[in-house]
Amino acid sequence: MTEPAITIAGLHKHYGDLHAVDGLDLEIPRGEVFALLGPNGAGKSTTVEILEGFRKRTAGDVSVLGVDPHHATKQWRSRVGIMLQGTAERGSLTASEALRYAASLYTSPRGVDEMLEAVGLTEKAGSKPATLSGGQRRRLDVALALIGRPEMVFLDEPTTGFDPEARRQFWTLIESVRGDGTTILLTTHYLDEADHLADRIGIIAAGRMVALDTPAGLRARAADARVTWTEDGVTRTEETATPTAFLRELLARTPEEIAGLEVVHPSLEDVYLRLIGDAANVSAGEDATQEGSA
Amino acid sequence: MTTTRASSVPTWMSMTRGRFVVEVKEFTRTREQMVFIFFFPMMLLLLFGSVFGGQEIADGVSFAQYFLPGMIASGILNTGFQSLAISIAIDRDSDALKRVHATPLPATAFFAAKVTQVLAVSVVQIAALVAIGVALYDAELPTGSGWWTFTWVFLLGTAASTTLGIAMSSLLRNAKAASAILTPLVLFLQFTSGVFLVYTQIPTFLQHVAAVFPLKWLAQGMRSVFLPESFEAAEASGSWQHPATAIVLALWMVLGLIVSVRTFRWTRHDDN
């Protein structure tokens, strides 16, 4: 296989004392759909904007399609499609004019009409951004990012603010692109979106990668069940892969009625929340240590 | 999705041309630009011309005739400097510039398209102003060497205005401040540079202040094109001062270029 689409090694981005990205390592092979998942302020967009060549990094090595994006060339730009986080409400060009202009910048662009159809904007081809809904503008942004037939696509929080129906449509659109070998890096704070679209998910919190796995792998982490009960007036918890066996043993040694007995299978969301929660605790602990030593 | 092969590989020229068309559409479809930048000098020419038009300034030159070159000069400043500074500041604030930067469009093609758009708008604007002047206020078209003077004053004035406009867009911290800061600045120059008032009739110290900035020289250069030769004696220095005009405009252009190159950024100031 060829070199990876993206290589990140020891990436740091500091704003004064704030470590927005705090030592990130990642490799994304070509053709993969990768989701960077995390809460607001976790460092997702900072990382993506460094990869897009918009931000300088404090330290670390980064390569996108074999090029350091900090030294992006126009040739490199023609191989990369970018959908920024915000959407353009202004602008005097109609959807089809904007796409036609964008297509003229690339050597082998996708067709304007096909692109409009793919994002469901055929009816709105003659509309300007001001008369499109937020979701429609976002779909036009996707079309603009894909029109140049890029090898690498960045989608920064593509569905934030979408209603569930619009998000489903967006997912269908992305699935239609992934087939032709395009590498996609998307950021999201929706777990179900990452689960649905991505080959692999990187969970990022406080600027660090706290988990890197396939959706199935992450779900497997949720396999352990949590048994909760009260014994001698104390609430106790046991996490176990074999809750039935554990219950049998618990019942055997406890003849009386067990108070507050509960068996819970954590969802993927519980796994996610615990991961980002741990990261928040770790960084809070570090802050306390730093303050103590200061 | 099926493949559509483009018939041609994009070149610098084709991308500049394509961007020029986009810039012209953006300008002509923005009401503020059309009203306050494009039509404003014409409205002022008609207004001042009908109010003060008959007054004679010097030997057979009416105020309306004096006002025409002033309006042409400030049209160049409006379109190049004010409009460009504000529109680029807005585009930077709204991430429109960042979007441009995300495409393979070369920066030189982007600026070439902007400058060409300014030139195109200015040419149409000046043609309309001259047509109004000729039709209503007995203005005369330049002859012979007048066209040559017009051409270099116009090109040098536009060059200085556009580079200063791009430079100013970076110095302004945000788009909201842009028009609030630039409008009074341009108004001050218009009052002191021989546009709204006759240059020789304002206090000498204000003349000196105005003489630092390009508009005074641009207006004087345009007067040398559109007013009779006899008016030259009525200028503050008794001369059209062509060499000095070329030098001052060129210096401002170079200053604008240096500041532009050093300060221009595609992203917001807080976005790094």
C-alpha cells in the first residue's frame, strides 16, 4: 500500500498556557473514513485546521498526502477538499454559479449538475446563500469541498445544527463518496455520526487521544456489565464480563433480600462519556499539581 | 457519481478570468457597493452641479466643471480604496477569504482579479461621470496629450488606491470598524483635497495636510485633463505639477504594496 494519507507525530498547539493540542499521534491510511470525536474545545478543529494548512503548530510533525500542510502548494490544494466549520451566509453567487466557478479551478472536476443532485440541491440551483436554509447551505459547502474530485476531504463538524432527517441525508451522501477511494477526515461531537460513518474513531479530549478504535472495538469496550448492590449499608459496584456468574456467586453468599440490585450494560455513549470524563479529570489533576508547585 | 473530464487544465489566466467574473458579480449584486461606491459620485455630481453649478471659479470655469474631475478622482478612491478595504475586511471576517485560500486559486490570480474588477468598475464609473459632465455642465473631453495624462493619472491613482485598500483591510481589526473608520477619513480628504471645495479656497495648513495624501494629487491630475489650460495658473502652485503627482502617487502605491505584502492574511486576526 502507498504512504498514509495523513501522518501526525507528537503534535502540539499551545495558546499561551492553553494546550489546545497536547501531544497527538495518528496515522490515517488512504481511503479511510476517520472520525475525530470529542466535546467542544477538545482540540478537534485546531487539529484539523493544522492539517488543512490554516494554522501553525507549536511542535510535532504533520504530513497530508506526503506534504507538510504548513508549506501547502497550489498543486496540493487541488488534491484536498475542505469544508470549514462555519457556513457562508453572504455571497452573491447562486449555488450553481459557485459550483461552476469552483469546478473551473480543478483539472478533472465532478459535474456541477451531478453534484447538485448528489447533495439534493437541484431545485435550489439558482438560489443564493441568503435564501437557503442552514442545512442547504451546509450541503452546498459539502458539494464545494467535493467538486474538485479531491483525494483527501476534511469535513469540520459537517452536521452541527442539522435536524435528524438532514443528518441522515448527509450520511447517505458521505457513503456515496467513500466508495471511490477518497480519504475523509471528519470531526463531530455526535457519537452516532462517528459510529455510523467512520471506519475508525479517534476520541479526543483536552487535546489528547483517549481512544483510537473501530466502532466495533469501542462497542466491545462496553461489553463489561456493571453490577450494583447494597451490602451492609454500603453501595458496591462490580464491573465484569460475566455478570451471570458474578450474580450466582453473590446470591449464594447473600441469603437475605439484596437491596438496590442492578445490572447495567453500558452503552457506547457510556464508554464515550467515561473516556472524555477520565481525560477531564486527568487534566484537572495536572492543573492542580502545577498550581501546587508554582 | 460519474466522471466528467474537464476539457482544459486550469491556467493562471483562466483562473484569473474566472475569479474576475466572480468579483464583478459580487460587486454588482451587492446593493451597498452599487449605491455607495458606484452611483454615489454621480449623485453628488448631479447634486452639487445643480446647486452650485452656475458659480464661476475662474475665467470661464464653472463650479460644476471644477467638480467633475474631483468626482472622478474620488470615484477612483472610493472604488479602489474604500470599497476594496471594506469588502476584503468583510470577506476576512466571514471566512470567505479562508474559503478562497482553501482552493488552488493562486494569490496572484486572486489579486489580479480584484484589481481588474476595480479598473473595470472605475472605467464605467468615469465614463458615466464624464457623460453627465458633457451633457449637463459644458465639460469638454480631453484632446491629444490629455488622454495620455488621463491614462497615467488614472492607472497610477487606481494602483495606489487598490494597494492602500488591501493594506487597510489588514490594519482594520474587523469589518464592523471598517466603514466607521474609512468613511470619515475619505470625507475629510474629499473636503480638503479640492473635491467638494475649491482647493485654493481652503486654509493653507489644510492644503498642506491634504497634499500628503493621494486624493489631492489625483484630483489635480484630473483637473489638468478636464479643465482648460488657462486654469493652470489658478492652481495653488500655479502649475499642474505632473512630475510631483506621479511621484506622490507612486510612493503611496509602493507603501501600500509593502504594507499589503507584510500584513495580508487570509484568516481572521483571532484565528491562528
